[in-house]
Amino acid sequence: MSLVEDARHVRENAYVPYSHFKVGAAIRAASGAVYTGCNVENAAFPEGTCAEAGAIAAMVAAGDTEIAEVAVIADSPHPVSPCGGCRQKLAEFARGDVPVTLATVAGATLETTVSELLPGVFDQSYMSRP
């Protein structure tokens, strides 16, 4: 199964009683293992969890810490991009050249990279002290 198909499959499990906007994400770690996540809303909006954040949490919980590839899918008119917070989360665990496939349920895709999603990423270099 492709990474987009993994994201499509987990998307069906999204818990979205408020927005009704299901998102699925799949991450291939450097180890080759695949981790998935779907968005999970709650009544205390916006305290839910994004699909990308869920996949990253599953990856870290399993002991992996490096992302090699990402896929995100939603039922939208054009490929949906991760929110700003998830872009930062992806950049925490992925090099800038890591491929990201953004997809729609209808089959449209957009290929990009982590650094194209988040130019000027905030990273550890900003926190180093002289």
C-alpha cells in the first residue's frame, strides 16, 4: 500500500463531529516503518489533534525520530496543506528535502518538500547561546 493509501485509510477513522473535515496523514520513518494519524476534535475547540501530529506522536512513541516521507489527504477541492503548527512539527523530525505528498480524496496530488512547506523554519540554531 502506498503512503497516500495509508493516509486515505486512516482518514476514515477521523473523529470530526464539529468540522466534518476528515484528514489522514501517514509518515514513513527512516527505519521504513509507517505511522498514521487522523484528526480528532473535541468540544473544547481548538483543543483537538491534527492528523500529522497524531502520526508524529505514534512515530515517537514507537521509538523512531526521523521522518523520511509524508502524505496528507483530505476531501477538499485541492490538495490540503498541513497547518502552521504541523509544518513546524514535521520540520522538527524531517530534513528540508523530505518529500511531502498532499492529496485529495478525488485523486489530485501535489508533491512538495518540508522546506517548501515551511521556509525559514524555526529550529535549535535560534536557541543557541553564545
